Amino acid sequence: MTDLIEDMLDVSEINPFAQDFLDRCDGRTAVETLARDLYGAYGEERTMENFIEACAETAQTLAKKGFLEPEPSHVIMKGGGAVAEDQRGRA
């Protein structure tokens, strides 16, 4: 019975970085701008370029988990991997 209940539950937790990222997502702000805003708090161990890529991957992950709702046309390829951005590079 416990296995059945666990299969029916979909529990997701987000860390403080993801929460701060989500709090800034308004559908108009570029992922790069979000990354620059969060860099001081979360990105100091990375280059800015690497942190921007990590933020784009975060947007994609949050979309897959249902926290963001991008349209399929908003996923572009960057550096060989999918990056969740809309046509204006926004999250």
C-alpha cells in the first residue's frame, strides 16, 4: 500500500537558489539578466558565462518540473544542449 501511495505522490522541493530564480521570473526578464542579478549570491565560484548557462539549465529543469510553463518553441539549442528560453531569451 505504501508503494502505491508513493507512486501517486509527486513531491518536489526547490532550493533557495531556485526559489530566488523563480521569484524573478516574470516572462519578460532575460535569463542573462536573472543570472546577473543572482550572481553575487550564488555564482561566485563560477565564471559569469558558466553561471548564465547554469541559470538557463535551471529554467529548463523548473519547466520540466512544472514550476515554469515555456512553450516548445521557447527551447533553443546552445552549446550542444537544450536551453529553456523564449524567442527573446526570457524566463
